[in-house]
Amino acid sequence: MLKHRVSFLALVMALALAALGNAQTSSAGRGEQQVLQAEKDRFAAMQKVDEAALNRLLSDDLTYVHTSALLQTKKEFIDSLKSGAIKYVSMTPSESDWKVRIIGNVALVNGAAAVHVVDHGKDLHFKLRYTTVHTNRSGSWQLLAWEATRFPETP
């Protein structure tokens, strides 16, 4: 009888651990999808200059480092979009390059994108690799930091 109870308990524990592992994997997968949707939404908001969406998607303490090494705060970044100083014509991420890691309420994203931007009147087309840091505040992912590097130009 004791042997059957031990076997039963072992079976119950194994099933519970498997269920917990599946729940964590499923939860992580959902979190990754939410972060990637926030990335897509931000790229779209940048192109449309959707100030309400940008205010929702960008953390108040954002640091945004452009490929030119220009560092901007959230306000400076949004103001440069609103004034037309920086105009994102298109920003197309390479979704196959996305890598998301979630650690607690922080998500790190590595990605690549093709960019068409008009920067202070200069029409630019380039590819970049970027790293973003997102923070989950009250169930919503916000961009906390962006840093990007241009791929070398090919002749």
C-alpha cells in the first residue's frame, strides 16, 4: 500500500512539474509575442507620427540612441518626429532575426531592420541591427532603451 502511495505521489508530482513547465513556456511565448507586437506598433507609430501611441509605447525615461550616435530622450525623440526633422518613411524589421529574452519585467530584443528615413532633409536608406530594452509596466510593454548600428554599406 505504501509503495502504491509513493508511486502515486511521484506520478502526481511529475505531472504537476510538467504542467508548470508548460505554463511557463506558454507564458514566456505570450510575453515574447506581446513584446514583438509592441515593436511593430512602435515602428508603425513612428512612421505615422502617432503621438498618442508613442506616448503609450515609450517609457518616460527612454534613451534612444540613433545610428548617428545622437542620444535623445522620449520628449526629444517625439518632438523631432512631430517637427519633421526626422521622418521615418519606412522601417521594416526582419522578423526572422528577432531574438527576445524576458527576465522578469524586462525584455531584451535583438533585431535587424531596413530603414528609409529623411533626417534633416537628407534621404537615407540603410539596414541596421538593434538592441532594445522593454519594461513591463502595469501589463504593457514600453520601450526603455534603443541602440542601433548600421550595417556597412555594400558597393
